[in-house]
Amino acid sequence: MKKILRSIAATFVIASSLLAAGASFGQQMAPKDDQLYKAFGEKAGLIALMDDFMVRLLADPRTGPHFQPANQQRVKEQLVDQFCALGGGPCVYKGVDMKSSHANLEIKKSDFHALVEVLQTSMDARGIAFRKQGEMLALLAPMNRDIITPK
């Protein structure tokens, strides 16, 4: 029950954040300041988060098969840069766009949702405030269209 309520709350926070910002799912909304970046512990905090996240992704039977063959160090580095840039930090994401990098991976909605659950668990473990988690998830949510393989 707690997991269901948390999922509903996370969905509400994401939707509220997107509506408040007037964003469509096709655009990313980087904050105008670095408060979100700071809430995640700046670069060191993001590195620690992604180290934890990758361990959990690999251990989870729903997400592990997608990440076992990947260059895990490179994925972590790109995620740090992506979260840093989205959070208003000084980083620049230089990786391949989401659509190209996920084009042939056959990612389903359930795979994407499992990854978000694992990310939330990692953010909880790192002590990131729920509201800040929601703000970051709202920035990441538009990527689902480029990551999930259409049927």
C-alpha cells in the first residue's frame, strides 16, 4: 500500500510540476538557478547517487538485463552530467540524444517505470527530499517519449 501511495504521490508531483511550468512533454525545463543541483549534493552527491543507482539497477531483475551489457561507468558519468545540467548545475550533457541511444532497445513502459522506482529508492537512500525528487523527476519525465519503444 505504501508503494502505491508513493507512486501516486510521485505522479501527482510530476504532473503538478509540469503543469505549473507550462511545459509540454516534448521540452526540457532546466531550473533558472542551481537550488535543485545543490539539493542533490552537487557533483559529489550526484556521483554518489549514481553509484548507488547503478548497483540497484543491476540487482533489480526488471532493469538489470538492460544494464548488464552497457558500459556502466559511462552510463553513470552521463547520468551525473544529465542530472547536473537539469538541476541547474555547471555540467553539460554531451551524450547521445535519448531517442538515438534507446532506439533499438525495445524498452517498454513497464521497464521505464521500474527504472523510476529504482531511482526513487536510490534518492531515498541518499536522503534527498521527496519534493526535490519530484522536481527532478518532472524534468526527466519528458524523456519517456524518446526512451520507450512505440508499439
